[in-house]
Amino acid sequence: MINSIPEGPGALRHLMPMPRGPEVVRPTLLRASEEDDRAAVDALLASGSVRERHDRIDEQLAELVRCLRPHDALAGSRLERAVAEFTGGAELSRYGTWAWYPWSGRLVHVLPREEFRRVRTDRNRGKIAIAEQQSLLARRIGVVGLSVGNSAALTCAMEGVAGSFRLADFDTLGLSNLNRLRAGVHHLGLPKTVLCARQMYEIDPYLDIELWHEGLTEDTIDAFFGAPDRPLDLVIEECDTPWVKTATREHARRRGVPVLMDTNDRGLLDVERFDLEPDRPLFHGRGGDLSSEDVRRLAPADTLAYLLRVCDESRLSPAMKDAIGQIGHTLSSWPQLASGVTLGGALVTDTARRILLGSPVPSGRYYADLERLVGAIDPELVPAGAAG
């Protein structure tokens, strides 16, 4: 796990010179109103470390007052007066926060935390009320597996579904991952935990993210679920390792934490409400009575059979059924597509939001199969004389 970098007055002085390697995973936040922090910003600019300086605080403040006064047609001098009124006439250079992203060399001027989030999530309103958004940002989500899980974590961050995250994956980004992860060739070799955290912090520098670079093991899984004062509210499980899949659910059931899983085939979403059903069988009973220790001892052929039972082989897509027999022969691993991973991120985020807000979402296995939803022609909708 990587500990958080400190923020606030004088924080940067203890971090100079700033490294840019994979050990740097979160921005340093410097308050523009604090003299020590302004001095740290000046030192950064003088050091040559800053490749890009972004200061659009005036535009953000204009957006903020428009958000707060949607009934007023604020523009021109009226908008300028509204901003000055809101800030009390303070110098804009001393308003808000400077976020320093050492991995990219960017220094960005943003609104203070609450105001930043008020504007960033303003277009959520009408679908997510302000009180609901504040409730969501107080929640903590764990994501296990950051290939498919990367899409889920990023979508949750964009939508404001949770303000704290724990990310676990032991792998680094490889070229074959770029068919489904939003990353570039310059990210190759980067730990998937670091990649995901950096992407999330560039959406919201105020997030709280903890990383488990070795994935989940016997020694770390309990800590991943957290101490009583910092528990997980929900887990998104997207790992390929059978022991981890099973052990995650055992711990979630023991702690009363709901688990979501997108399988990236036929839009399959699993919902297991261990928060409501403390005795619910794992994988809806499809895993039988096998414990995580039993799963660890399975032979390779039995492990594959276990995974196929868990995923309900009879309901896999035709393409996935054909692929299973080709893995290790003509295929190197399970096929996955960017469209399926992106859909999975949407399904998981929407469901996580509703669960965390207390909406009735029962346990079950749900399908959003695009091949059936889009392309199944209703003859009544085809114009007369249209080509077949």
C-alpha cells in the first residue's frame, strides 16, 4: 500500500526535488491563501519542474456562481460583480488550491474542495440530488482487478460515486491491455494501480486513494477491507484469480459488504447483497461449498471448471464458448473488448450508486446483452418495402 502524500502549508518543501517515477501517485495540494504554500508554488515554477501551468480559476468561479444562481442570467459585468461578491473581493491568485501533478509536470489552479465538487458534479443534478452527491462522496469503494476494474473505478470517480477508493492489482500495464484500458504507449510497464490512481486524481485531485500493488493476498486482504473506523462500503471485484474472487466474497460476507462483478461477456453483472443477506451463498450458490482454501488447492482443470460454473457456462456468449477451448492453443487468454469493458464500467457505477443511496437493488445476475438489445429486429418497426 502507498501512503498518502501530505498536503497543506509547507508540504512541498519536504518533497523537493519531486520524483516522477511510479512511486508518485497523487498530487500535492497547496492552498493559494497560505503564504508558505504560495512560496512553494513559486519555488516549483522557478525550479523548471513545471512543464504546464493551468490557471483558469476565474472561469471556474464564473461557473460556480452560475451553479449557485441558475435563475439569474449572469453575464458580463453582472457576472463579474457576482464573482467579486462571492469571493469578498479577494485576489484570484490567492483563491483556491494549486494541484501539483509531478508525473506530468502540470500545476493546476482549482477551486477549494467543496466548491470544486459542487461545480464538477453540477450536471449530475436532476438525476443525483446535492444531498445524495454529498452522501456518495463520503463513501469508500474497493476495486479488485484493474483491467475491467479500471473502467469501473474511473466511471465511479467521474460520477462522484464515492470519494475514497482502495485499488488492488499486482500487474503492470502491457501492450495487450491497450485494447481495453484507456492508457497510452508511454504508460507501458506502469503498475495498473498507479495508472488508475493517477487517472482518477486528474479527474478529482481531492480524492482519497489507497493502493495495494501486490493485489490481495492472505496477508493483506483483511487490511484491504479496513479497520472498523475506515470500512469499505462496497466492493467491485474484477480479478481473474479464483482464490482472490472467492476470498474477497468470504471477507465481504463476513463484513456485510455488497459485491459487484462485471464479467465482460453479454453485459453480465453480478450483484451480491451481503449487507442485506449475511448468509447468502457465494456466487449465488454456483461455486458450491468450496472455500477459498479449497479453491487454492484445485488442479488446473478443476480450477477452469470452477470458473465456468461460477460464470454459468451455459449462458456464455457463443464467441466466448468457442474461445474457451482455444485458450493456450490459438488464444493466449480470455478475449475482452473495449466496448464490453466500457459497458461494464457503466453497469457497475450505476448499480453502485443506487445501492449506496439505499435504492432497492436485490441480489442477482443481470444481463445487458447488446447483441440482443441492439439488432433484434421488430418487424413492426421496419418500414414497408425496406430492404431486409
